[in-house]
Amino acid sequence: MASNIPDIVIGRLPVYLRALTRLMQEGQEVTSSHELGKRLGISSAQIRKDLSHFGGFGKQGTGYQIAYLIEQLRQVLSVNREWEVALVGAGDLGSALAHYRGFGDRGFRIACVFDNSPQKVGTKVGEYTVLPTSDIAKVIRERGIKIAMIAVPAEKAQEVANVLIEAGIRAILNYAPMNLNVPAGIRVQYIDPVVQLQRMTYYLT
Amino acid sequence: MASNIPDIVIGRLPVYLRALTRLMQEGQEVTSSHELGKRLGISSAQIRKDLSHFGGFGKQGTGYQIAYLIEQLRQVLSVNREWEVALVGAGDLGSALAHYRGFGDRGFRIACVFDNSPQKVGTKVGEYTVLPTSDIAKVIRERGIKIAMIAVPAEKAQEVANVLIEAGIRAILNYAPMNLNVPAGIRVQYIDPVVQLQRMTYYLT
């Protein structure tokens, strides 16, 4: 696999994959960088350049075979398999994530849900029985889980991240509104609605 | 206000603001681009360059006064005021957003919640009484709301976006896992956990 691809290109591939999957669901079999770009608000040149890092996937003038391109992107992104994900935090957000049905067909499955509240431990959240946070290290090691989502308050997130990483987690999706300090080699992505909203208000005045 | 700032710079300002606010909450009064960069995993040169678009905010060698920099960033991002936000979708995710207490002190307040389900309309979600989606246009026009969050299934999101924009919405935070087609001048940001997870799995193999 190509190894010196800029992270910003990698970041666009899941968006391409999502749009292509949608086109396929709509019954389409072939698309073009032009059509895809129009859907995504990205230039067709950018899309061709991004995909060229991986060999191109399309023939000049005939467009992309959607099913083939989807399969290739799933392979590049390593989501042509199912990843188990640990979820820490069973509050409103954690509970919404535990109920979310959009992970399964895109390469992920929540495998376990942890919370430190005695009122929550042992109760059901969706199909999961909430486990105590003291079990994090043991469960993650035993199951060999590499990916976690953090949905705890900001003041607890670093402590939770430390435990997760110590147990073998290598990628964290952090919903807590703060930046994590992690060792080199650990990937972190952030989801914070306020950061996204503030990015837009700049343009509203 | 500076008008030709790259959007990628604007996108980092809320992250700086969040980190600075946290430093202030921790009791700190002065910081440096070096310290901030270490917290955020961004180079100090990048931070200085980003802030220089707006005049710099700091004196060479003495660092940044945190309270002052926060105030300036809030002004640049137009969050030194409170924006009303319309939320469409009162399912698991919409409900978690309606309960989220992290909007208020960062410039936003959910003003109304809409859903198209007869089982939900009229019920309470957090402090909000769910309104029917047929009221979207009227309520948003009357209140002059400019920002909306979409938390409905993917197949409904474009239709909802069209109604919102027609009613005067100019910025949309879209949680539905699909790309929206919007007229020029309308801002859209996306939150899709699977896109973020897939961006990390590339590096896990």
C-alpha cells in the first residue's frame, strides 16, 4: 500500500466511499470524477489526483466502475473487514452511539460499553450490558480491540485515554471537547459540534 | 475583519479557543505558541502564523495573555454573542444534542427541536417541546434563526436542508451520513463518526 499519502487525502477517501456507496444504492453502476465532485463540492481534478495516489481506479473517458472503486477504497482504508470498537461513556451521547445502526455496514461494530456510574453499570444500553470502567484494560486486552470512542466529560477524557492506550488501543475517536495527549503512533480524531459551529459563524456576519 | 483567510485557518481557531478556555479554567493567565502547540499537536510556527492573520494577539517573548486572546478569538469567530440553533430530528442523536450542556458557554443555544414523527411531536426532549417539521419554515422565519443541526436519517436530510435554507438558514451542521447539495453562500459542516473511524483504520494495518 502507498505509504507517503498526505493525511488530508486519506481524510477524503471515506467521504468518497460514502458518496459512492450512496450512488450504488441509488442503482448507478458508473460515475465520473465530475459527477462525484459535484455531489461533494470538491473539484474533479482533486478527486482524480487523490485517487491517482492508489493507482487511479478509472479508465480515461469511461469513468469509474462504482462497485470496483468501492471495493478498492474499502481495501485501502482497511474496512473490508469488521473492527471491534470499545465505547467509554454511556450518557446521552454514548447511549445514542450504542443505538446507532450506521456502523455495521461500514466496517465497525461496538463490542463493549463502559461507564463509571454505579447507576449505569449492569444496565442495558441498546444491546450492550454496561461494564465498569475498571474492566477496560482486561476486556480490551482479551479481545484485542484496537479502536475506542470516548464519550465522557472533558475532565475525565485524558484519564480514560491513558487507560485505553495502555490496554492496546491505537485509534481514538474523542467526543469529549478537549485535546488528548497521546504517545506517537496513536491516532486521535475529534468530534465536537461546537468547533464545527464556530467555524461557520465566522462567515455569518 | 480579515476576509481572505483560508478556511483551514478558520477551522483551527475554534480548537485554539477551546484549548485556551481550558487553560484559563485551569487557572493559567499566560501561554505561548509553544505550549499551545504541544497541547494541540500543532507546531508553534503554525499557531503564530494562523494568529498573525488577525494581528498576532501576542508580544514577542512575552507570550499570549489568555483572557485577551480568548476575547479576540470569540470576536473573530462571532461567538461573543449567542446564536439560536434549530435542531431537526429528535431520535437518539437529536435527543442527546438537546440534552447537551456544552453549547451555552460557547456561543450557541438550541432554540427549537423538530421531528416528523407523530409519536414525538408534542413530547418533551430535554427542555424542548418537539415541534412538527411542518412548522420549520414558520418558526425559523419568525425567530430569524440562521443556524441548524440536522439529525435525521440520510434519506430525509436533503429535503430537510432544502426547507431550512428556504426559511433563511445559512449554516448547517449535518449529522446525516451524506453530502448535502446547497446553494452558494450556505455553509455546511459534517459530523460522521464512521468517516473519522475509517480515516484512522488506514493507519492501523
